[in-house]
Amino acid sequence: MNLLDRHIFKGVLGTAGAAAALFAFVLAAANVIRDLLGPLLAGQLPLLTFGRLVLLLVPFVISYALPLGILTGVLLTLGRLSSDGEITAMRSAGLSIMRIARPVIVLAVLGVALGLRVNFESMPWARVQYHREFAAAVRSNPFSYIRPRTFIRDFPGFVIYVGSMEAGSKDGSNVRDVWTWKLDSQRQVVRFTRAESGRIDYDESTNEFIITLTNAQVEVRPAKDPGDLEHIQEHTFGQVDPYRISLAQYFGSESVHQKLAWMTYGELVTERQRIERLPVPPGEELQHQRNLMKVALTIQDKINMALSVLTFAIIGVPLGIRVSRRETSANLGVAVLLALTYYLLIVIVGWLDQHPDYRPDLLLWVPNLIFLTVGLWLTRRLSRA
């Protein structure tokens, strides 16, 4: 690699790295605000655990930020070189567009290798570890989710209010002045209970709270029309039958490897072989094909996500040279627009996972082929200009 190649390579590498870090920060911040900030402020997550969970988000967001970073780096660097007349000088010296783009392609190929490593190894490990550590934090202090004098909306299908709670053990705690609202799928109240006292126990084997209320008044609303206040049924009970509230949203499945996106390449291959060996009952052939297709889609999606680094680099070369802009915001806008278009096509193909006869695993290659074709066509046109 000569001096010119090193100059372009370092310029694209530095800019792409900074852009990827920026996009990774934005994506990670969105996940932190949505999933971690609330539990941290409520005292449900220790600060050290919070820090580890944030770090475990990095491989996940890198898989998306890497293609955006390389595209932005190519647009910014080549746009600046073109604006300063350096590209014109290179072409006057007899260098073709493809020769100028050689260090960009080398960097993109390295990015594809990194993307494959992240998508098939680092990201699955990090996602599994993330949910294990989050679940461990919940198990260590489950009653941190029961906050006195607060309307608790953390549990799907329920709103809970506890006036006071005694300092209990990890397994259970006595409570007073308990209000519970049970909601339907439309989040309308179908059962309201107010009790003088009760007890909340934690069942670690099922990851559920067991709520037992005493001296309770219960209002039951019509299931078909919860808003019909004229037909509310009121009851008074010395003790209400215990009911359970699941913490599954914090623990997920006991076997977190159930999610295909969190499997490594070896695990995905093993899962595909397992499905292929399963006996197929009559009438279940289509579902069997769908299950196989989901595995194939996951593998192809991870490969295509890594390959998009090269795709974005190739289409970024002619766009960066032709636009010839030094403005960072303009090039960032072009990069985001192209990426959104690409990801939209990927999502549309993903919707076909229930139709294996359409071969969505092969259609996943279409966005990359389209962008590669457009990039090579633009490069050829630019070379003739």
C-alpha cells in the first residue's frame, strides 16, 4: 500500500470509526433509556450491574452501526477530497476511480470480516449474557419492583398500589392498603380490588409474585363492556384467592438461546439439523417449512448485515465523489437516507417468513444486490465522465 492508499485508508478509517461510534451511542442510548434507566433510578439495578449491562449492549448496536459508519466515512472523506480537488489531481495522474477506491474496498472487506464475527459470535454471547445479568439482578432483590405509595405499572395486565410494606425477606413481605386493577387487552379495568392488608410472596421457581389479600372489597366489571358501570358486581371477602403476577418480562425464557437471533452460527446450524430430524405429522408440513425458514432467514440476515458494509462502501464511493461536499450534516443525511432504504427493504423481506414458498432467505440478498448494482453503475458512469 503506497502513500496515497494509506492517506485514503486512514482518512476513511478515522471518519468511519467516529461515525460508527456516534451511531452506536445513539442506538445504545435508546436501549438504555427504554430498558435500564428506569430500573436504575428506582434502585432496582446496582450501578455496577448497570455499567456492565451498558457494555453488553455494545456488540448488539455495533452490528447496526458498522455499516452506517463505513458509509458515512466514505461519503465524508471522499466528499472532502473531491471538494479540495484531490480526486481531480489523482485522475489527472492516470488513476481510475476503482484504483482510487482500492483502500476503501480493503477497509470494507475487513469490516465485513468484523461484522461476521460480531453477528455470529460476539452479539449472541452479549445478548444472552445481558439477559442473564438482568435476571440475576431482579432475582437478588425482586421486591424492589414493589414501591410503596406508587402506582406500579411495570407488570402487563395489572396496576398495583401499596400503601406500606414491611421489611420482609427475599421470599415475602407483608403489605397494607393494597389496591389492584386487573386490565384486559385494551387496558380497561375488569376487576378492581382494595384490601386492608395482605402478603406478597415471590416464587423463584416460576419468577412470579403471589399476592394474597385479606379484608378486601372487589368490583367485577362486565368482561364484554368494562365501561358499563351499571352492572358492576361488588363483593367483600375475608381473604381473596391468591393470584400471580409474572416477572417474565424481566427474565424472558429460561432458555434464552430459544431466540434464534441470539444464537451463534454453530447453534443455528445445530438448530436447523434438529428441526430437520423432527417427525412431521400429517398436516404440519407447512409449519415445519416455516420453522426451517426462520433459521435460514436468521443466518442469511446476519450474513447480509455484515456484507452491507462492503455494499455501502461501494455505493458510497461514487456518491461521495460526485456530491463533493465538505458539510458533515449533508453527508450524514445521505448516509441515513440510504441506510433507512436498505433496512426498509430488509424488513419487508422479513415479513415473508411465514411464506417459505417465496424463498425469503434468497430475497434477503436483493437489497445488497440492488445497492451493489447501483454503486457499480454509478462508478462506471463517473469513470467515463
